[in-house]
Amino acid sequence: MKALHCLSYGEPPELRVAEVAEPVPGPGEALIAVEAVGLGGFDAVLLGGRYQERPEPPFVPGRELAGRVLAVGEGGDPALVGARVAAISFTGAMAERAVARLAHCMATPPEMDAATAASILSAYATSLYALETCGRMAAGETVLVLGGAGTVGAAAIGIAKALGGRVVAAASSAEKLEACQGHGADHVVDYGDPDWRRVLTGMVGGGVDLVLDPVGGDLSEPAFRSLRPGGRHLVVGFASGTIPRIPLNLPLLKRASIVGVDWGGFMQRESEANQALLARLRALFDTGVLRPELPTVHPLGALGRLLEDFRARRSVGKPVIRLDFDA
């Protein structure tokens, strides 16, 4: 079968289409005919060689996919063969066939197309896990979403609204702020403004209850300072490329918490709890409470440009790759 190989890390990485052996599903795994692959900041960081884990090249990149189950390994339910799923494979998605743990798959609503299915799982599951499981968010609370126009940020706006929250989305340009409003944010704030924290606190009549932070860098400390006493700062990632250093006297004085959000670790170590989370997420899609924005669909040849957009923080919305190996 055909697959994309990463031959070496870099910005840009060295990538090439190659013929590889078809994977075989092991116990508790599914073999999936890949229809679309979602891209995120993770892919840019990994292929740039800046992720904490570095698979030995050559390897097949891509972790978020949508497709149809072709076979299941030992212990898998044969009734799943033929089902359309969104799945996380960590690596290996950019191929005609990929293997994923059944516990890392979510059956998709019948009306959902493959591109949309490839765009939802990582961002929406991360946001639901962050706000509901890690942040213990309650209806009526105010959530500040940093990077609100990004893939996780946009999903977090939808999840926070579904949980009954008021959402302030922060982004860095008029285009991105407009996108945040389109996702349902109640208020938006431009963190390119040096006084953005003052603008924020005036906007919400004080502080916020939760910060969802996939950005890091220079934004994290002022965002943390914007918390009300007892607030929770949810650390999702560092899209800025810089890990912040927040003085520990701030959580002490605010009686506030810094909470790490690692949905990938959660899904691997707490399988049953993760399956319950995915079932809850599927229900939110089925009832129409969550309506994901249609992703932008790109040919495989656009991958390099899309990775650079993530690195330069130009990306708006969720890009999806159509695996047109024969184009």
C-alpha cells in the first residue's frame, strides 16, 4: 500500500510517498481504510523534531483520521467491520490503511462526512476532557479560551457553550476574532493589544473562572492573573513554542489551580473512562448541541504549506488532508 514517509525531521521535514506493508490489527485494534487525515499543531511540532517523543525515521506521520473499519483484531467486535469511525493512531494515519486501538475510535454520526470526522476527535475530546473532567466546569462559569481561532480553541468554545458557560475567546487578529464569534464566543479580546488583560476584566466585570490555554508563552501569566479566586488554569499545550514560567506565589495568593490536560495520556491509561468520554462526545454531536465547523480540505501536496502555517500561527480552523497518492 502507499503511505507518506517522514525520512528526516526538520522545518520543513523530508517527506516522500513510499510503498509499505499493510499493517495488521493486533488484539483490541482495528484496521481502517483511511479516507481523510486531520492536521494540528502537534503534527508541525512532531515533524519539526520539537516534540518530546521522536519516532525513528522513516515513519508514517499523522495521528487523527477518519475512515471505514476493514477488520478487527483478537477481542474486537466483528460487528464493527464496515463502521465509519474517527480515530487516533498517534502515528501512521497518512497511509491507505492504518491501525488504531478500538478504545481510541468513535463511531461517527451517519450524516457526518469523512473530512469533518477527521477534524473533530482530538480537539473536541481534548476540550471536553479539559473543561469537564480536569476543570470541573459548572454552568454559568466564565471561560477564557486562548487561541480561540485554533483547532482546540474553536472546539473549546463549542464545548464550553454546551456546558452552559460564558465564553471569552482571545486571538491575535481581526480575522481570527471574527472566526471566534462565528464559533459562538460571547466576547472576544485581541491579545495583540498590550492592555488586553485590562480590556478582558472590564468586559466580564472582574475575572474569569477558567482559562483554557493551548498557547503558552507570554500569554499564560496575564491569563492566569485574570482568574478569580478559586479559578482553574487548564494547560493544554504550547502552540507559541515557549513553555511559560508562572510564579508560584500567584496560585497561592489567588487560591487558584494550574491543571495539566493530557487527553492522550488519559485515553491510553484510563480506557474505560475514555470510552465513556467519547460516548458523551458522540451524544453531544447526535443531539446537535455541538455543530463542528466544516474543515478546509487540501491535497497531500499542500502538507508542507499547512505545517508552516501552524508553525507561523497563521492557521485558522481545521485543515484536513485528502490522501490523493495517485494524483
